[in-house]
Amino acid sequence: MTEYFEVHERDGAARVGELRLSSPRTTPALVDDVLEDAGSLWSADRDLPDGDESRLTVLPHRAFPGGTPEEVQASFAVDAPDVDYPSVAVVSSEDVEPQGTDAYALSDVQSVMGHGAALVEAVVDVREAIPADTALLFSGVATPRNVALLAYAGVDLFDATAAVVKGTEGRYLTTDEAYFLEDLEELPCSCPACQGPREEFTREDCADHNRHALESELAIVRRRIRDGRLRDYLEGQARHDQWLTAAMRELDDQWGYLEERTPILRDARIDAATGDTLRRVEIQRFADRVTTRYRNRFDNPLVLVPCSAAKPYSESQSHRQFHDAIQWRGHLVSMTSPIGVVPQELETTYPAQHYDTVVTGRWTEDEKEFVSEVLQRYLERNEYPKIVAHVPDEGYRDIVERVEERLDLDITYTVADHPTDDESLANLSEALSGELKYSKREREHNTVRALADYLLGDGAGDDLFADIQTTSRYPKIQVRDDEDTQLATMVPQYGTLSFTLAGARRWLESAAPTKRVEIDGFVPHGSVLAPGVVDADDDIRVGDEVIVEGPQAFAVGRAEMFGREMAESTRGIACEIRHVEEK
Ligand SMILES: [Zn+2]
């Protein structure tokens, strides 16, 4: 039961939360000034402290050094007493039991710092064992350089102890380095502590500066989480210390932990500037869904084209020229790093129109292999009467030829020199001569079905939308049944569908996997708060369409938490309701 902590914004495993003390604090943040430690039970029997709402009280504890055998820890374990003030339980990452407190502090944190795999294992073990709406405290370790990674992994609360101690030892900390004070001819900072003349700068000032630098980095981290862009920042920031980059990569291997916490859509750009971007959940999930859920429904030849910098691709100059040559006679699939392949129906779907990549024309081997693998899986699942590759030499052709050889295909190449030169466009048009154009109706129906496949699962498009009509102009397609009742609308901003109540009912009756939130006996308007949720499906992700149902109401809306978080949490908005009907 967490009364004193609430998560407001999520960005993967990172969260902006509120520590609800008498003067509330936005997290991730330093909490030294409000932390009161009741002390270790090793040195004395402790009385239960008189906590109050102005402080975060660390309950009496026995901390164990990292590596202490589990049975030893268990025999000395302390169960947190039930208190009615903001409290922290001290736990070891090797043996975590939920204690009903608002926050948890990791006792063996010192032993995992500096080691990517150990840190990630510790954070994931604790986070998976404690309720989602409780805060995680890492005491004595935060520096301006490591705190972005720690927050990204899922740590909410910190103290300035390490930064201050290092300052008094003459170490001047920045987000990228830990300098020896005597090596600095000038101070690379303009915080209040660094205002005076260099020769008068003392170790005490250095400790002050370190604290400022840590506070300021935490403010950047909070801003990045709110923007859904902490990862983009971290891919640069983690480069300043090798173990931090190692930790980021180790965390990428914790697919289940990160995927559950990563929204399926959001209004945030993805910067594809490093090789690590390929391993982001958003990128891997798109590639996975395109190759396991999406199905091509056109009978026309496949036309592979390069992506464009402008998004959605169809609005770019180059793609308009491709379109003039193709004239709806081919099914357009764009090849791109870091997304893989993007069928035309999914060109607006997050993150296909939400990334920016570094354009040099040079591909790394990792990029080539990633796109080759996605294209191969795509072609293993989807058969075409003919494949036309309208791709330039740089990287693209190499990738197509790899897949052509692996799958023993016969692909027609149409680019002479550059994809948009006259000769190449004429070749493209010629390669499609004699092919029939598909209709606007077919195009729109297949787009709606593709979005349903992508969102809900393999076959969902046919299960839900076999017989439909579409109205309104692409990309704001409205989906109606044969009696003209509206079922859903396409949301062009994220390339997703939002359902009406009639659509939600059809979804429930169909064979497509549903995402259900069971609520108590009330009629929700606006938001459903977590305490009102009785149960929620495990596969719900932030941004998913959800059917919300209870004894008194049937509703449809969008998830603001992942499924397990909705079921576990005692505070916060679980989902936003779009339409509701009283039972
Ligand atoms: Zn400073």
C-alpha cells in the first residue's frame, strides 16, 4: 500500500513520480534532507521511530554485504513494521520481499556499482519483486555522471553522499568526468559554488559544486523522462564511462523488463544516432510485430524502396516520384535503418514516422544485418507474385541481394544510377507494366486491417474487420460496419486505431486477443484510477486500446499503465476513458 508515492510519467523503466511528503518532491530526486534513518539493528535494538509526513523514515534494518548467503540473510531478516507515515524498507537484491512500505532501499548497492551486469541484475530483481508504484532508493552512489543511467534502469531516489564525499576528497565531478581539483586551471562550470576566483576554490566549494552538478543532472533526467526521451540522452551520456554503456547494453538484454514498461506509442522523437539505437524496445518491437503479426493483403508485386528523411514517407519528394511511377500497381515497402521494413499501411505507426537518423549513405554491418534479417523474416511470411527492388547501391542493394540469395528469390532491380532519376523511374514503371491497380477502397480497408494486426495480434485484422466500409480521407479513416455504425477511427499521429463502444463490442466478440481492464462497481468518466481496477490483462502496455468493464459500466479507452501495474498500484491513473455506457 503506497500512500506517499505516486508515478506520474513513465519512460521505459524510468518514471517521474511524486514523493507525497508534507512538502512534496518530484522524483527522480535527492532526498538526503528528508531522509531519517532509524538505524541498523546490528548495533542496537532500535525502537520504532516516530515518523511523520515531513520525512521519509528508513525503518530499522539489518543490511548485509553483497554476496551474503541467502539463508543467512533470511534468518536475520527484519519484517518492516506497519507504520502510517512515509517509510523505506531496506532490502538486499538477493532476497526481496514486499514490505508494504512506500520505498525500498538496496543494502548491497555499493557492491554492484561499477559492474554493468551486476547493477542491472540487482535493479531488475528488486523492481520485479516490489509493487510498481513504490520508489526505489539508491543511497551513497549517485554522481552527475551515473545518475541518468540509474534513473533509466528504474531508480527513483538518491542522496548526494557520494558526490559530497568525493568533493571533500578533491574530486570535481561533472556529467562526463571526475577531475582531480588540482588539475583544473579553470572550473568548467558556472554554478553558484564555482563563481569565485579559482585560487580561492576550496574542497568545501568542490563538495557544493558536486551537489549542484548532481541536482542539475537530475533536472535534465526529469525533463527527458517527461519528454519520453531519456534513452536518446543516455546513448550519449553513457559513453562517458564504459561501465555505464555496459549497463545500458545489459539492460537491453532484459527484454521482458523493458518491454513491459515501454509505451507502444507516444509523441516523442527517437534519435537514431548510435549503434545502440537498433536494440531499443521500440525498434525491436516494431520489427517483431511487422514480421509476426502484420500480413500483406495485396495481390500486386512488392516494390522495395529506400526510406526518406521526411515522414511519413509518402509525403516526401522522392516517394511522390516513386508513387507517380508505381500508380497503385505495387505494394510499397520502405527499407530503413534503424526500423527495418515499413509496409505502406504502417508508415504512420509509431515509431515509423517518429525517428531521425544520421544520413551519410554509409551503413554499418550491424545495420545491414539487422535490416536483412527483418526483410528475410518479412519475405518468409509474405508471398508476392513478383519483387521489384527500387533501391540505390549504398547499403540497400547489398541487403536485398543478401536476402535474395538466402531465400533463393529472383528480384528485379530498377535503379540505374539514382532512384529518382528519369531512367530509374522509367524502369520502375516498366517493371510494373500490365499489373492492375488496386482501388482506394482496397487500400483503406487493408490499412485498417494492418493496423489491427499490428496492435492486437496475428489475424486480428481479418477477425475484426472482414466486412467493413471506410469513410473520410486517409489518414483519418473512419471504420464503419455494413449498417453504417462507426467502429473505429485511425489516429494518423501514431498510426493506430481508436475504438468506439460498438467497435469494442465487436472486438470482444471476435477471435482477436482482447485487452481487458476489470473495474469495481462504478461508472468511470475521464480517468480510471488504479484503486478502482480489480484486474487487468498482463499484455496491456501504455498506449494500448483497452476494454474497461465492471458491474455498472462498459467502456473503451487507452492504457496509461502496463497491465500488471494497473492491478498492483494503489495510486495513479490506470487508463483514460474515451466512451462509456452505463449498464
Ligand atoms: Zn559548479
